[in-house]
Amino acid sequence: MPVPHIRLATAEDEEALGRLDRAAWSPLHAVQPRPQPPYEPFFGERFGPRDHLVAELDGVLVGYIKLGFPTPLACNAHVRQIQGLVVAEQARGAGVGRSLLRAARERARSLGARRITLRVLGHNAPARALYESEGFVVEGVLPGEFLLEGRYVDDVLMGRSL
């Protein structure tokens, strides 16, 4: 199986990232309704290419991870938060998610972060298992935080030191 190539996103990746994001939409991880045309641009004022690492297999973009700040506060600037992780369905099981997580850890560390955190829906067992296998631990749970498809779902806060 080929090893995913991880790199910083570029502006030229916008269309492919938008398609990937829409194709991967699922109530397992999404708290927003399924995107409908006309689609919003993938990159915006708040998050641009510099905030995304992308994964390629055989030159095809198959995943991304978005890394940002959990708050705009200077006293919290030593923490980075994973604010999105998507892997194309055809690339799942090929180590893409794990490679993106590891690359995000290294990027966060290179930017001076001491901690990395994320939020995951309580019913997303595959993602939670991946995060736990990469050293993330549950640091808090917001019970019933989201009402998704008629069910109340926990918001699970996870983190780890760098």
C-alpha cells in the first residue's frame, strides 16, 4: 500500500478540498446540515491554505486536516486545535488519517505549541479510536451538546501534550 504524501495546502487545492469535504459529509462527524449548492468557498477569511495539511496518494488529494487556535486569546496561543479531519472513503484504512494526525502534531510543535486538542462527536467511534491510539485522551464531555437527526449527541473534548 502506498504511503500518503503530506504537505501544506495551496490555493490551487481549494476546488479539490471542497469536493472532498462535500463527498465525505456524514452525520457521524458533521454538526452542520449537508452542504447544498451554491457551495461556499472552502478557504475563507478565518482559515486558508496555511491552516490545512493535505494528504495525497499517487498524486490524488485524499484527505486534509485543519489546524487552528482554540480561542483568539494570547494566553491560549500555546495550544493548537484540530478543527477538521477528512479522509476520502476510498482511502480509508490506508493510514491517511494517522499520517495527517502525526503531521499536524509536528506542525503544531514547529509553530511553538505545547498542546494539541480536538473535539469529536461521542458516537464517532472510529475517529475516537484513532485519536486514542495516537495519544489523545478524553479531557471532558459535554453531554447531549448537539441534536443530530433526532438524537442528542455528546461533544467529547480530547487533547495531548506535544
